[in-house]
Amino acid sequence: MGYKKIKRVEGADEQKEALDYILKDISTLEALIGDSRIERANRLGIEQELCLVDRELYPSPVVLDALKHLDEDFFTTELARHNLEINLKPLEIKSGILDSLEQKLYKYIGEAGDAASKLNCDVMLIGILPTIRRHYISKKHMTPQDRFRYMIRAMNELRRNEYVIQIDGVERLVAEDKSNLFQYCNTSFQMHYQLDAENIPAQYNYAQLIAAPVLAAGGNSPYLLDKLLWHETRIALFQKAVDTRETNYHASDNYLRVPFGSKWLKESPLELYRDDLTRYDIFMRPAEFADSPKQYEEGEIPDLRSLEVFNSSVFRWNRLCYGVMNGKPHLRVENRLMPSGPTVHDEVANAAFWLGLMHGLPEKYTNLPVKMDFHEVKVNTIKAAQYGLDAGFNWINGENRSASELIRNELLPIAGNGLKKAGLAEEEIEKYLGVIHSRIDNGQTGSVWMINAHKKISTGNTPPVSNAILTSEILKRQKEGSPVHEWMTPDSYDFEIQDWGSLEVKKFMTDKVFTLSYDEQIDQAAYKMKQHDHCVVPVVDENWSLCGLLTSSDLMNYYREAKDGLTEEKTKLAELVREPQFTLNPDDSARKAANILDREKLKSLPVVSDNRLIGIVSGHDLFNVTKYAKHSEIES
């Protein structure tokens, strides 16, 4: 969860003071390590993030209301109002840990589901929710907490108005991001492994190496804003969304706020923290500073809160974390790469694979800095995110390995030995590692299933309806609980919109709108409309404010009258377009849209929010949602 009582750092003096206390904490940590005070214990921690969805399976911003029904010792907020986080108490790594983990996840996810149902909502495990749309990514959907406000404000200032998110995958996504909130599209399953104080560099380096194959086996986020991108799009999105580099650094990844790392750890975990201080601005600090060297001298075990707050603002995919449990300090690696879902059983299988690998560190994978260039480790992880099980890796000692072959023939046996070393019985090991083995044999991760299912579902449906059906099919299978390698792609689907008339237009409008610029030449606009076969086109200014609508009838009348000398010749669209008589706002209902279109004999209506065009509702859009409405409601 992290230290919550924080303040924003402003000005050079506060920067210096915050830095001084972080350096004190690093010095204290060095003393704790040198005095052999870091605990040697085997524990696994889990953070489970969830999406809250409404009856139509769109994001539901009700987390603050849901938390009123939940135990704050286990549940907390995330950046978005539609996200909820579960924090499990650390589990001792021993026989029965995986079964216990699965039981606890079902218990707390069930409690979250009960709380959501009181609000006519549900909970869902998914890396990126297919139904999230561009207008949901705004400050009004951000959880109102100081920690999030400070972080977003500071990142906006650091980015200096460079607000473009671009991801090149199977398709290309280019989106403006003035809110710095694209990051809250991501939902994760985070795993913490307590490190052996005597072997931290080797264990951390090994965690970096195995990140790629573990990620390749667990992809669950192929889509964002209707675009098919990477098998694990969260990786690309988070790096882009939290990129605070200035322009002169754009040719290098050295200053990405979501770093994978730039080199192997050599001698001490302190190398990571010192390196981060040279790269990243400090924009948050504890509300109250603590003099950790003095605390340690007086016999206390300090919480190193200044270091913790700073560390929480650097989003390493494998983040080294300090903590205190039962009065004993420890260091752990937090794996932040894995997505939420597809099922609880799949998540525990992912945890078993990673835990087994970490616990089974073989001699072959020690002394990695002399066996492999660190750059290859980073490249492997990007390949895993892009291609999943189809990725190919440059492995240690110059070997070329396919993800599937490497996992099946080498890493699964290592993971099995690691779990045996921890005391797990063969039956428990096979129960969960067998899931990973079956995924490899079937070639089906959550992402692969979604891609194949979406191909079928999208035939004859608009993107918003396709995404809602896809989400419905995922949630149905998730509740059934079978692991994703057993899922069949749907030949038919039982999808119904419960209250068609009240459905907000923001959920089914077309948000990829063909537009014309108000300062465009009329002849050029006429040519574009003809080429794109549009008879009604919105006209916008440089800020996407709606100036009016241009119809093919307007153009024909203008050209006829101009030819006959009945009107003054015009050149720019601004001189021709008329303000639309009717517009919709995002929260207007489908019934209102249908009534206006029918009464006014219109083909489409613009949807406007804060004076900006965000979409269009056409008769075709309405028809696509009415197909899945209750017959009795359509008749009425």
C-alpha cells in the first residue's frame, strides 16, 4: 500500500531537505545490512488489483462507496475510481502456500464482489478493461487523495506539456493525454518475494532475467481503446503514460520513470536507490520527516519513510522494497509486470511459476553479469510483452531460445525444484505449474483467447458493443473459474442490455470521428467527404470545439447557388457551416438520442463534453445496441 501521509515537495529548499533525509535513510539501510539486521525469512506478498464494472460492463467509479463495506486492513484505493486493491498479509513460503493463496484471493475477491453488488456493480480481473473509453480517462475519474494529486500534478509539470501517447503494435494508437491518467487503465497482480540478505544482488539480477519468460506465459492485455497492440499492452502503456523525460532525453530511455533498469546489480542493493536519485526528481515526501540514523542509534528499527516515499514514485518493473514486519527489517523484490486475471487459478499459477523460479535459483543463473549483456534482458522483456509465447529470446551464454521451448524444457523444471525446496508436495506443485505447462501446450494465454474471441465477436457489431460482449464473455468464464487454457472461443453469446433506454450514449457512441477543420478550404472539404462517403461531418477548431456540421446538402446548395450567382463566393468552411441545433452530452440516454433522431429526421448527433466533440451517435450505433436489448423494452 505504501506510506500514505505525504506532502508535495516544492522549491529548491524543500528538494534539498527531502534529498538529505533520503540519503540518511540509505545510510541507515547500509548500516542495517552491514550489521546483519536484515531478516532472513521466506515470504510471499500479493497485491491484487480489480476493476469495478457496472451492469453494462463499463468502468464504474464507485470505489469510495465500495470501501465503506470493506475491511481497510485488506482493501484500499488505486489511482482510478473504478479500481480497487486487495493487500494480502505476507504468506510463509512452505507446504500449502499456493492453496492458501488461492483460498484467500477467492475470499477477498468475493467480499469485494459483495460490496460491489450493493452498488449494482461487479468486480473483474483483467489487465486492461476492453470497455474503457477515452472519455473515462479524465481527472473526474481519479481517486481524490493527496498522494495521487501530488503525483499527477508533479508529472504534468515534469513532462512540460508533451502529452502524446503512441504505441505501435499490431495497430497503432496515438492519443492525446493532458491528464497524465492513461496509467490507470492498467490493472495488475503484483508479487513480493522476500530476499536473502546474503544473496540480494544475485537474486535481484535473476528476477530481472526471468521477467521475460514469466511475462510471456501470462499476457492478458492485448487491447486498449479498440486497438490491438501488444500481448501485454500494460507494459508499453505504463512506460508511455509515466514518461517524465524532457525533450533532450527522448533519444534515451535512461530517464523513464518506469525503468526496467540499465545495468546489473553488482555488490549492493543500495546501487538501485543511489542510481534513482541521480535520475529522478523528488516530488513527494513524508508529512513528517524521521531521523533514521538517530532512531537506529537509539535501538529502534526505522521505517525509512523518506526512502519509501521516493521509491514509490519510481515505478521499476522489478522494484526493490524495504519494509519492517514484526519489528524486523527486510528487503523484497516486487514484481509489477503481471496483469490481473484471467482467473484466480491462473494468477496463482503465475505466482507458482515465479515463486518457484525465485526459490530455485540454480548455479547456472548466478554471476549473470559475466554471462549476459543486460541490454538483452531488457530486449527480452519487451519482446515478451509484444509477442507473448511467440517471442524469441537471446538467453545466457549467447543462446537463442523461443519462449515456449525455454519455459517448457528448462524453466518449469527449475520452478518445480524451487517449490520442492520450499517443502511443497508434488500434488500442489503439479496443480499450479501444470496450468503453465498446459498454456504452453495449447498456446493460449488470456491475450491469445481475447484476440481470437474478438475476431468472432466483432463481426456485425460496432466496437463498443463488441468490447462489451468480449468483457461479458471474460467475466462469465472468470466466475466459472476454469483456467484460460481451457476456454473455448465463443460461437454464440448470451449478452443482454438490461435497460436499453437508460444506457448513456458515452457507452455506445462512435468516438473515432471523421472531422473537418473550420479553416479548411470548401473544395478540399467536399473532396474529403466524397472520398470518405460521408453525408454529415462535424467541423471543429484546433481545440476540438464543435463549430458546426457540414452536410452534403449544404455543399450542393452552396455550389448551385454560387454557380447561379445567388450567393457570395466563400472559401473557408467557417463561412459555410451552421451551428448544430441538437447535440448530446455523454450522460444523455439512448432513448433521448433515438427520440431526437426520429423526430428531427437526422442521421447522427454530435456528442459534446466541455465544449469539445468526443463522439457521434448515429442510427447505426443505436441499432447495434437495440439488438441486445430486451424485446419488451424495444417494443415499448
